[in-house]
Amino acid sequence: MFWNLHESSVNLESGRIDYAVFGKGTTPLVIIPGLSLRDVKRAGVGLALMYRLFAKDYHVYVFDKKSEIAEGCTVVDLMEDTAAAMYALGITDACVMGVSLGGMIAQELAAAHPDLVKKLVLGVTASSTNDTMRTVVGRWIASAAAGAYKEIAADMLEVMYSAEYVKRYGWMFPLLAGLAKPKNEVRFIRLAKACLTCNTAPRLDRITCPTLVLGGTEDKIVTGEASLEIARALGCAVYMYEGLGHSVYEEAADFNKRILAFLQENG
């Protein structure tokens, strides 16, 4: 049922990166998730279900960030970790999809290591830090420092989803918030701070591979304008979901279908 799913890790000189891998295809598809209160480890079944559309044609790798994150870690540091993991596993010329913080990492990856990236998908992400990001992520950092992870989870759910989604499923939010505390609180704070180091904009001209940008017009975390800025700089295809926010990858029924069509276009 889960398309040869297994979970593993790659040990680098700088630390360990966990990942989930599944799919029956041979073309590598690397997925880099965003900032989360939950780790990739032991989440493989959920990830395989979420990305099951790609399982027939791709060998899908979902990479976490390192198990231990150094103080002062940046998006570029996280990118080099991902690149090192791909080289260690022999993954080159891959399709790469990054969401949110993962999209920031994916931009840097395509700019610095073009041999690793054949096609690029950037979802609800930014190429530079803006005031909205500073406000929202800064709020999470402050709450995490106080150990208020239920507050972070409740806030994440509120700002990520559309008003219609909140109206329909908001009753579940308190239940989900109760499961919020990450295993490594320091790691979460350092990754959140890393989000605010995003500054790929000066290097976007180094990205030469075909790219698709997907965003939500009502994104309350990175803003919809941030997606449009990337697309304008790259001159690439972009699709904006009207009325949806940061969680378009969960709310939009055709999100993965659009990505699959792009990846399969012209081989």
C-alpha cells in the first residue's frame, strides 16, 4: 500500500539527517518540507499518503533538517546539509520541491548546486525576509522560548489555513495543539530563526532550471506577494490560489496534480 516506503538516515560529518523514501519510479523527486513542530522520522506513512500521486513515476525522498541544529544556523547552512545528503545518497539531476522554509532551501540548492536540480517547484515561500515573516515567526520564537507550544500550534493553525477551513475544522485545533511540543525544543527555535535569514533574491539569477511557483493570495506567513516576486525574478510559471493561504498544499485539491503536470512536461 505504501509504495516500498521505508525510513532511514544519512550520517554526515556535521550530523544526521533523517528521511523517508518511497515510490516505484526511478526518477528522483526530493521534497523539502517547511518548519514544523513534528519531525520526518516516524511520519513516513503520512508523507507517503500526502504525496502518493508521485509514487508511481518517482523515487520520492522527503528530507528532514539535521537532528542537531547549531546556534546561528542559516538557510544556506540548511541547504548545504541537504546537498551533502543528496551527494551521499548518489542523488543528482533530481526534481526538487520545497515548501515554505523548504522552498527557501530549495532556491539556494538550485542556485549553488545546479547539478542536483533538474526541475524546481517552490510552494508558499519567499526569496527574502519580509515584515510579515518577522512578525509571525518572531511570535513563534518568543512563545517557544517560553515553552508555550500549545500557543504556537494554535497560532500556526490559525494563520496557515483559510477562513473557510477554520470555520469547518476549527473545532479540532485545540485537540491538535495538545500534541504540539517538539522533541527538541532548542532545534525548533534555531530552525525558526533560520527562516529569518532567507535572502536568496540576489542569487535567483543563478537558477536556470525550469521552475514552477505556487502560492496563496491570502498567505499570512510569507505573503502571496513573496511568491509573485520569485516568479517575476525568474520569469517562470506561477499559479496563485485565490482565497487560500500558507497551507494551499493541504487545502487545494489540485496542488500535487499541478506539480505532477509540470514535472512531466517535456520529460
